Amino acid sequence: MSFDGIVTRALVKELNENIYGGRIDKIYQQEKDEILVHIHNKGENYKLLISVSSNNSRAYLTKTSKLNPDNPPMFCMLLRKHIQGGYILNIEQFQLDRVISMDIQSPNEMGELTVKTLIFELMGKWSNIILIEKSTKKIIDSIKRVPEGVSRIRQILPGLTYEYPPSEEKLNPLNLDKKNFSERIGDTNKNSQIYKFFYKNYTGLSPLVSREICYRANINGDNLLSSVSNEEMEKIFLSFSDLIKGVNTNNFTPNIINAKSLGKVFFHALDILQFNHFPKEYDNSMSKILEKFYEKRDISDRISQKSSSIKKIIETKMERSRNKLLKQKKELVEAQKRDIYKIYADLISANIYKIDKGIKEINLENFYDENSEVISIPLDVKLSPSQNAQKYYKKYAKLKNAAKLLDQQIPQTEEEISYLENVMIGIENCTDITELDEIKEELFNEGYIKSNPRNKKKKETIVSKPYHFISSDGIDIFVGKNNKQNDYLTLKFANREDLWLHGKNIPGSHVIIRFNENIPETTIIEGATLAAYFSRGKNSQNVSVDYTLKKYVKKPKGSKPGMVIYENYKTIYVNPDKDIIEKMKRAE
């Protein structure tokens, strides 16, 4: 967890520099676990985001905002009642923990000035935003109520006295003392790894910083404490002491570390020397670093959470449709064998005088066969020869009608499967909650999901935007992320002479390359790579992509969103390489 107590201290320093003494103008709760506080201070407007998402708990100053819900949640209304219009008197961190408190003075219902404390605890799944009375420490309410059934150790409920999270007997590293350090080392199991000693015994230290202390001492943090000599222990303490001195003097260097080879991205308020061989991005603002790190990550996480129920519905529908298709194809194979039943009926009718009632089968010459071979015809002993013939005629007629029906139904079922697969691709391509809402609306219109009663009030219409790339030849390329965008790009946005691309016979995005008198092959390859990457063939090699002029692409009447047919096309084979996509220039 990069968001540790040191990052929190750097953030508190920045908050004091920018919003201390400011007036709280507005408060919004745009997510169930997130609030946005608008603050005016010294002629400037600020937005403080506080999120207690269990996966991405954080706080920072931001320039961005989300859509507000139609009706503000109860906790938002409570905050507006108690602190909106108030002034920030104090912002401080509890020891070096991930806990920030903000004292706010505002008038109560009687017009008397009172001080409330807004506390945000940024501690993973136990994160919370809590409003308390400053004088009595009584909890007014919290964004997450924690009854005894959830935690026996610490309850967060209105009326209870607020207590800081338990320290688990950890020491405050800001008060680092060599004697206490040595005593803790002495009391620690010598079979534990060196780096773990720090975050298990000192508040606010993450595993990342714990390893950094060892790295700066030129000690392998994975070694056991039992292997450390007195001389090495002295080096470790000096490294620890030096790092904490920098924290105590607020000597911060906010940065993001892009450790691609490890498959990870880190951030911190300190310059993490152990990752000097990776690219780093520095900024004077801890908030800007945090926003850059968390913005896409949080959107991705929320899309994943909010799309899980839709995915289950689609997966269930797809499974049913696939089972239905297998059954239909099996029935079609059976229907295609129908001619034998007409032959049975004709032979029985032609030889009816030879057949006695009550026999199980009869061997007759097949006059439809060149060699007049004898075939065995099963008979129902309860029926007369004439009735047996009629039975086979009816079976033949039934299968003939079934074949006609199945010839219509199988393409419909295949189209539905293809459509549902396209929807799944659309969900994977989502980069914004708005795009997910578009997919939900589409599924509702198509009858796959029921309307949510809470969303009956019509919201402001926000249209999402397709991807917009610039090819290496300087030509515009557009990529649809979902069916709505695909239809828009192909049917409304594209010109007749634009180039249209799509993965061959697989669900995926529509890609448009803007008209150019002579589109270079490099641009066509890049467009095809995008079509392959944003399709079901994303993780495959040598993916076939069809391309044609937009004028040869048609949408059949009554077809589902995103479904088209095309002709006069060529096919190209490409590898959907993620590195190629990331290097492509994107238009703002």
C-alpha cells in the first residue's frame, strides 16, 4: 500500500498550504463512499476529494468532478447541515497514521458558533469519514456505520465517543529513539524478515518504505533479523533515522514510479531510491501525483463493481442462447433426415394389401432406389397399415416445417450470441461510468434488464466519446467502445469514402479511418491493429481484420445495436500488440 502515513503527512502539509482558513461552499456525495468538498480560500476555489473505497481509499485536491446523484444521500445532507458555510480552523494528522482531522467552525441552528471535526481515516477496508463534536468527541454520524456485529473492537455509531483507531502497540516513528528501537529489535522474533520489522512496529510505515530503509542501509531486507550483525544494525538505524528526519522536516518529493517490468506502478512522497532504475515522474503537489495514480484505477474499479451484475445477466443469457443453438442445430440435422419418413409412408401405402395389422416391422422393396434394395420399416403394432402411413406422412410434414423454421431461428440465435458478445466487449472497453450507463440503457431498451426504479427520473444526457487516435502518418482514426458508439461512428459520423474496419467474424469495435486520397499502408495496419485489439481477438495472434469503404457497410432493418453487414472488403492479418496501442498518439 503506497498510501501510507508519510504520504498522508505530505498531503496534510499541502492542505494546510492551500485550504487552511478556507470556507466550505458546497458538499457533494457522488459515490456511496466518497465526498467532494468545494472550498474557497484567498480568492481561489479548491475541491477536496475524500474517498473511503475499500480498494482505493485516498484524499487529495482535485480539478475534476463527477455527476451528482438526483437526490443527495443522507450523510451528504448531514454534512451540509453541520459544516457547509463553515471555516476550516485546523488540519492535522494523528501521529503518523493515515488519519486526518479537520476542525470546522460554523453556526448551529441557534446561530451560535460551534466547532465540528471531520475525520477521514484512510485505512483500506476500515476507511471511514466521521463527523464529531469537537468539544465532546461525540460522533454525529459517519459515511459507514460500524456496529458491534461488524467490529467488536471499535464501533462507529452516532452518540458514541470517538476514539482513534487502535495503534496495536506500534511506536510513532516521528519520535524515533535508539533505545526504544533496540528494545523492539530485542523483543522481535529473530526468524522474521528485516523489512517487516519496521511496518509491524512503527505507525505509518508501508512495506515499500520499510524496504527502502533497508536499501539505503545497503542491507537485503528479505534477510532474517538473526543474520544481522551489530555493525549492520547500526547502519539500519542510521538509515531509518535519516529517513525520518526528512519526514519530520517535511522534506518531500512526490513522485510516481512506473515499474513496468514488475507489472506495477508506485507513488510516494519520498524519492524511493531502490527504484531509481525505473522511470519516475515528479511533481511539487502530492495531490497531483495521487490524482494521476488513482483516477483511472478508481474508474476501472468502480466500472468492475458496477458491471458485475450486468455481466452475470449477459453470461446467463449467452449460456442459454448457446445451449439453444446446439439444440436447434441438432433438431435441424434430424429435420434434414425427413425424406426417409416420406419414403416409409409411400412404401406402406403402395404395399398396404401386403401388411397385416399388429406386426412390428415390414421389409419392402424401395422403388426410389436404383437397385430396389429392401429396407426395413418400423411399425406401430397398435395402428393399422393406413394409420402407420399417415403417421410417417405427418412426421415428414412436421420436420419439413421445422427445417424452415430452424433456418430462420438459427441465424437469429447466432446474431443474439454475437450481440451479447459485443456487449461484453463494450463493458471491457469502458473507460467511464457514462459508457457503462449507455450499455445499461441499451440492454434495458433491448429487454435484457429491467428498469431500476431509482433511475426513473430522467437524467441529463451525456454522450460518451469514442477513442480518437492519430496514425503515424497524421491521419485520424476513431474506435467505438460500445454498440452505441459503433452505430454513431458507422451510421452518422463516417463519410461514404472513409475506411471502415472490423475484426473478421468476431465481436469487436467499429474502426473508422478518415478519408485520405491515398491512405498509406502503415495507417491501415495501425487501424487494423486497433480493430483487433478492441475485439474478442485481443489476446490472439495473426487476427484477421476486414476493411472496406464506409459506403459498403449497411445496417439491416430491425437488427440489434452495433450489428451491420458489409461487402467489397479486403482482409489484413495483424497482431494486437498492447505496446503498439499505447505508443499510438491520442487526440485530446
